[in-house]
Amino acid sequence: MKQAAVVALAVAATNSHSEAPKLGITPATDSRGVDLHAAVQQQKITAEFKGNGRDKVRAILTNKTTEALVIRVSAGQMFEAGSSMVIVTRAGEVDLRPNKPVEVSLQTAATRSGNKVAEMPYELSFGTLPRVQTLLAYAQERPELTAGALQTAILALVENLPLSSVAKFNAAGGDLPSKFDSTNFKADTTDILHALLALRAIGARENDLAMTIDQQLKIEAMIEPATRSAAMRYYGITPETEWAYWKNELLSGEPTTRHYALYGIARFYPEVALEMLPKWARETKTGTVFRVSAVQALADTQRPEALPLLQQLSDEFGAQTELGRTASGAAKLLSAQLAKIAAGKNTVAFRGSPAIAQF
């Protein structure tokens, strides 16, 4: 019996058949074995399938022959349950001994955002989805591509969902109406970015992808330390041009997201932020959203020097004002963050800042 690879196509699922051992499927060799669909049609095996409508199909396979079999599962194999369809995203194979039921879990992705996301029986489908085959072939050589990124990329190719339908973050301009109820397929920003990088790599026409039109994704991804590197790669921002990006976003970016740049500056250019943000907070001619954001962003610097600044702002504005309450809350948040940093729990690394004169 093969040992499951570190990056397996499938992982063991909860076993409702106690007699069936649970196996991981190993990456396919393409040199031997019988395709899953063919093996079922030829009655070499019996198979029961249950899926969750999204990322997993659990299979109970039983070898009905008198010899050991290697069953291959191809990327692109589809399963259906009524109007719900899923597709296998990672190819692999599994050894079956005669009359020994084995449970395996296949990594899948929904091909419809309207899939019913619930555990229920699925059947093998004869359907194919040619438009995702290039993506699936690309994914076979890149095990680091997460299930969430693959799911997002597949729905982009099949249904071309707008950003508001796939992103977990709230749309700054309000949610746009969509004919798709994609609640079950909302993705983290990092999965969206890596989905777009994969789609670019396979030659998908980015101008035809609806979720690339909304510029909010760019600044959301740049703000988050976990996605900033991928965002800079996707949008062509270099360390030398990053400061210009933040400055441009703040001064002339989209009206609904301009203030987001204050958080980016606080996180990645804290020295600049410590001097700049209190001035923005105090400027009465500046819009309220910018003043409030400037106060909140001071906590994002994670610098001890920001704490007395926030306390001073809280006193200046007063506890009865929105700005005063915001400053007080930000001070408490920063105190908690600094305590974690002191305890060695800080996971965000900030780098040096440009001179304040550059702003």
C-alpha cells in the first residue's frame, strides 16, 4: 500500500463505514491503473460517493475482482447531485485489495456558486468542463495552491463572479446586486490574489474577469501583511515604488477607499504615520472618515510612541465626541497589542519608512 504523499490529493474523511479503512490518495503516476469512471462502468469496483457541494467528495471503493487494483482519479472528473456539480481538482490514485472497502476523500471544487452546501449522495458524472482544464493542469504541479484559491479561480472562469460575490471583506461602496448567491464561496483576500495569479499564469484574459475591475481588492490586499507580497507581485508594485502607491492612493485614490491608505502607511511606514496621523486627526477641514481613520490607524503602527499620542487625542477631543471615543478605544487596542508583542506573540514585521519630507 502506498504511503500518502505529504501533499496528497485527498485527506481522510470522517468514516461512516467502520469496516472501510481510510486512505489518502497518492499523486497519480499515469503509468498504470484503471480510471475511476471506467472501473465503475466495467463493474471492477463498487463505489459510493458523498460530497459537501464544495471541497470534498468522500468515496467508499470496493474491489470486486480477485486481483489488486490501482484506481486513478483524474483532475476534471465531475460529480453531480441534482443541480449541484463539483469537479476533482487534484489527480491521484489508490490501491485496492480484493473485497476490501476503502474510504478516500477527494479534493473538489464547486462549478456552480448555487451548489447546495450540505453532505449528500453524489454520482459520477459524464460531464466535462473544458474551460478549467488548463487551470487544473497548472495546479497539479503547484500543491501550494490552496483549495480556496482553486475554488475562486474556477468560479471566475465558469461564472465570472464580481468581487462583491467572492470577497469576504465588505464592499466599500456597498454590495452590488448579483444574480448569484455565492455566500458559501466567499474567499479570503489571499485566496483571491493567488487565484488571480494562477489565472494570469495560464493566460486568462484579465480584462474579461469581473473581479479584477473593482480596485478595492488592490488596496485591501496591500493593507494586509499576509497578502501584501502577493499583491505587489500581481500589481507590479516594487519596494522602490510602494511609497508612491500609498501616497497616490491617499491623495487621489477611489473616493470610497482613499482613507484605507492611512492604515497601510501606519502598518508599513510607522515613523511617517506617527508624525502625520495626529495632524490628520486634528485637521477640522478634513472629512470625518479621514479623521477617524487617522486615529484608528495610529494603533496599527504597533509602536509604543503612539500610545501617548492616542491618549492626548482622547483628552483633546473629549469622551463625548466620536473622535474622543475612537482615540480611547484605539489606545486600549494598542495597549493590548503591545502586551502581546512584549510576550513574543507579534507576527507582523514592519520595515523602515521614508523621510516625512517625501509626503
